[in-house]
Amino acid sequence: MKISLLSFGIAKDITGQRFLDVELPSPATVGDLRSVLVKQFPRLSELASVRLAVNSEYADESVFLSENDEVALIPPVSGG
């Protein structure tokens, strides 16, 4: 199945692009997607925390993905 990935901040710098399509076997969870992304972009594992949002809602590792879901890769945010 195809998942559309949007990357923000340092995650965008690591992936090298804001938009990316990722192919996953079905069924797949957010945790499966995270594993695929870390294998493809090892520097993602260096970030203190990266949240994933599925169709605009934060999702934990156990959430199942569906064809054409939009997943946002959201790195830690600091402010001042």
C-alpha cells in the first residue's frame, strides 16, 4: 500500500524532501512505517523524539494504516 509522508523541520532535512510516497506491505502499523523510515533514513533515529500524525491526528505505534493515508513526520519543536 502507498502512504503519503509529509516531513517537517529537521525531519525534512534528513529525508531531503517535504513530500514522499512510501510503499508498505498490508497490513502495516505506524510502528512498521517508523521502522521502514529509520532503515531508509538512519539519522531519524538520532532525534530525541519524532511524532507521527495520521490524517492530521497524532498516532501511536499500534495504529493501523490504510492505503493513501497521509502521515506527517513531526520532529521535536523548541521555542523561545
